[in-house]
Amino acid sequence: MKLLQNSGVPIYQQIAEQFKEDILKGAWKQGEYLPSIRGLAKDLKISVITTMKAYEQLEAEGLVTAVPGKGFYVNAQDSQMLKEQHLRKVEECLTEAIQAAKIAGMTRQELSDTLQALMQMPDES
């Protein structure tokens, strides 16, 4: 897990976002337990309170459930909800790309050609 100290994004939020992304990609499966709060805090060299805040955010979003004495496990993910979240992410990224293209002075056709070229590249995963 990579944390950026000077990104302007709180550490707990960075942790929550990375777990959320991994859960939505399927890297964490339904029923799997996340690392213990203390263990993750130790590994990342951060406060237990920060880790707890990240896990609570994930719980508030319905991605995980707390089990007293055991920790936090990953909830089943609704496939339609997952699709919507992925679509929202695509929209956010494309909006950023459009803004960057405008700043760079790209035409719509140049932007479209760039997107087409990128989509034809083989996956690196």
C-alpha cells in the first residue's frame, strides 16, 4: 500500500480508497478479513486511530462489516452497484482527460484518436 504524505489527501482516506479500489476489482473477496487494525497500522507506521477511521469509512460505504473481536470482513458486492461505481470512475477520469486536452489545445478528433489508440493497446495485467 502506497501512502503519499504530501498529497493533501488524508492518510485514512488514501487507505480507504486503496481498499475500496481493490475490493471493487475483486482483489479482496466476499468474506475475506482485512488486515487487523493494529497490524496494518504497524506495517504502515501510522496511528491505530488513522487505520480505524479508514475501516469505518469502508463500513459506512457498505464495503465491509465489523465483527467484534475478529475485525472487518468484505461484504458481498452487488454486481449492478459495482458496475455503477466503475462507470462513475470512468466518467471522472474522462472528465479530467477532457479538461487536460482542452488545456493542451487538442481537438475533439485528436482526443478521440488518442482514446481509440489507448483502447487498442494490450492490457498489462
